[in-house]
Amino acid sequence: NRSDDKKIAVCVIDLDHFKDINDTMGHQAGDFLLTAIGKRLREYVSPDLYVARSGEDEFSVFGVFNQDDDIDEMVVLPLQQAMSESFDVKGQHLTMRISLGVSHFPKDGAEASVLLKNADIALNKAKNQGRGIVYHYSSDLQDDITGRFQLISALRQAIQKDELELFYQPQFSLTKGEANICGAEALIRWFRFDEETQEKVFVSPADFIPLAEESGLIIPIGEWVLETACRQAVVWCQEDHMTIPVAGNISALQFQHPNFVNMVKAALEKTGIDPRYLELELTESVFAGDIEKSISVLQELKELGITLAIDDFGTGYSCLSYLSKFPIDRLKIDQSFIRNALTDSNDASITSTIVTLGHALNLKVIAEGVETLEHQKFLVEQGCDEVQGFRYSRPVPEADFITFIDTYTGELDYFQ
Ligand code: C2E
Ligand code: MG
Ligand code: MG
């Protein structure tokens, strides 16, 4: 219907983390839930709208509206209300969250296929923004996609073009009034050469690591990171600078790759690093899905002789009953807790609880994001073992790191 006083809205709906339900409760429960959700959506939206299941865990709703109808009020709100009550599956109350993408005829396209595609683009944006969110399509999103696409293809060439580099940030142990360097975290840096301006532009890992994961490029990049970091630690030792462990960050996709353990093994062999001097930092999200499988991979890694740390601890979904089964060595308290520990009593309690928990499990506890003396004093009071942060050093290029460790005397005013 192309009459001027009418418009059409197409809304695609994605169930956030539906896969987790299938993985943890089985497909039968998943199917049961999908049926219940379909019925619930139907109940909540107006009867003259169409509701369809358009993908494995995707529904769509569409209908014809008057020009001045408010789509948020007539479609989006009822859909969100439909999800506000939990679902009963196998005696468990499950709360589902949805992400929504909306496109409008005639503004966003003249054909059904284009409207659906654009609603999907809006949905993807909503999911990338952290889920539970609604996005209406606009042509900016198209630019967004083009930008991402270009960034991915530039990243693909970054290794060959030598645009990637590792920076190092020292870690310190705080024992008995001393602050010794006890390790270094390797953090990737991308200085992208911009053809237009002929200048190097810094791209933050927070921006490109997600793209590297999405495109699978994290596999070759991760391999490069690990080898480079190991080779570096060997050099520090051989050149008599300092013998300290180097820590590399591992993303979920890498950890779940079937060849991951072999890749780590190859990096050890190629570089000749003593495995005790390699640490892998894994976030809790790495273990999502099959926990038993994760434990067996962790065990294989431990058998190589390396150490393991959980990064950003406290921000993911921690399955405490499994934590004691993980063969890990360190917990890294997430920097968000340290940042607010002095002003927010909840963050202070979380920090001290993580220290207690870690010690009860015989793990070392390190705080990241330590920026001030006050942070440090607080952490010493809590019995935190180790610290890392801008107070001591930012992540720096390898040459600067060597200067840092060569000139470090431990005489910073640690306990004034
Ligand atoms: P992360 O592993 O938790 O690293 C800590 C981040 O905090 C780093 O950001 C570091 O520069 C920053 N930082 C350190 N001390 C302080 C401080 O005192 N205050 C504040 N505000 N920040 C501090 P960066 O280098 O931008 O890295 C961000 C994230 O990107 C990392 O978080 C890690 O998840 C990821 N990443 C970095 N390098 C790699 C890599 O080689 N592989 C993978 N898979 N991920 C990486
Ligand atoms: Mg880290
Ligand atoms: Mg961290």
C-alpha cells in the first residue's frame, strides 16, 4: 500500500543470549521457550500487526500505520512489555531480553527485501551497543558498516605492513615494604598508516579487537602477539635486563579455536622461552558455553608449564563453583572497581572480597588501573598482592620498557 497517508514499519527482534539457553538447558527447552515467546509477542501487539518467526532465534513484526502513528509506542513498547514477565521453562523462571531493529517504508526502502535488510542492519547496531536496545535504521548506519568494512580490510594488511606493535606495562608485587617488578603485560597497538593524510593514526584495541574477533583475524593476530611477546621476554633475560614473566591477552575466539593449545606450544618452542615466564590472560567470557571443555583446555595449557590469569575479574558472569576447578594462578581485579573503590563503598567491598576469595583459593590477586597513591594504600590494606597501572607506568614501547626496568630502583615512594 503506497498511499501517502500510510507508512509501514518492519521490526526485527533478536533474543539476547538465546544460544546460552540451548547450550545449558538443551534444545527441547529452547524450542519450548521459542514457542512461548512467539505466543507472548502475539498477545502483546495489536491484532492487525503480523508476527512471524524469521530465523532461528529471530522474530519480526510488521504492519501498516497512519503517517502520524508513533511506532515506538505502538510496536516497540508492547514488545518490550511482552518480555517484562519471565518465562517458565522446566521449572525455572527465565527472563529474556530482546534487541530490536526497525525500518520504515517509504523512508528506508521501497521493497520488502530492502526494508528487511535495513531493519537487520539496525538490529546489528543494537546488538553491538550492548543488547537490550532498539535502533531505528538511518543511512548513517550504512556509513558505519562501510567504515567497519574498511577497518577490517586495513587490519587484514596490518600484519604484513608491520603496523602492529606490542607495548609493555610493568606489574609490581607489594610485599613487605618493597615493590619489585614481577611481570609485564603485553598490550597490542595499531598505528594505521592513513593513505589520505600520509600519517600514522592510532587505533585503540578497544575498537579493533572486537572487529578482529568478528572477522576471525584475531587468530593470526593473536599468534603474532604471543610469539612476539615470548621472543621479547627471552631477549630481556638474555640481555640481562631482568627475567620477568610476560603476559598476553587471549580473546574468546582464540581460546575456543581447536588449534589453540598447539599454537601456544609452537610459540614456546619457536622462541625457546621458559614456559614459567609466559602468562595468558583470559576473561571470564572465554569460558561461556561448555565449561567442562574450558577446564580441559586450561589443564592442557597448565601442562605446558605456563601460568594463567583471569582478566577483568568481577565483570563477567562468574561461576564461582567452577572457579575452584579452574587451574589458574592469578585473578586480576577489573579496573572499574579500583577506579571507584575510594568513593563507592560497593566497589571497595567487591575489591576486598575478590582479594579474600583469591587467597582462599590459593591464587595471587593483582589490581589493574592503579592510578594514585590512595588506590595503592587501599589495596595494600586489603592485602592485594600485586599492582599495575598508570601510577607506575603507562604501557610503553619495548625500548622504553627496557629503560624503565634498567633504571628502576624500587625507590618510588611506595609506603609514605
Ligand atoms: P586489558 O587486558 O584489561 O588491559 C588493561 C587496559 O587498561 C589497557 O588498555 C591498559 O592500557 C589500560 N590501563 C592500564 N593501566 C591503567 C590505569 O592506571 N588507568 C586506566 N584508565 N587504564 C589503564 P588497552 O591497551 O587500550 O587495551 C584494552 C583492552 O584490549 C585490553 O584490556 C584487552 O582486553 C584488549 N587487548 C589489548 N591487547 C590485546 C591483545 O594483544 N590481544 C587481545 N585478544 N586483546 C588485547
Ligand atoms: Mg589484560
Ligand atoms: Mg583488564
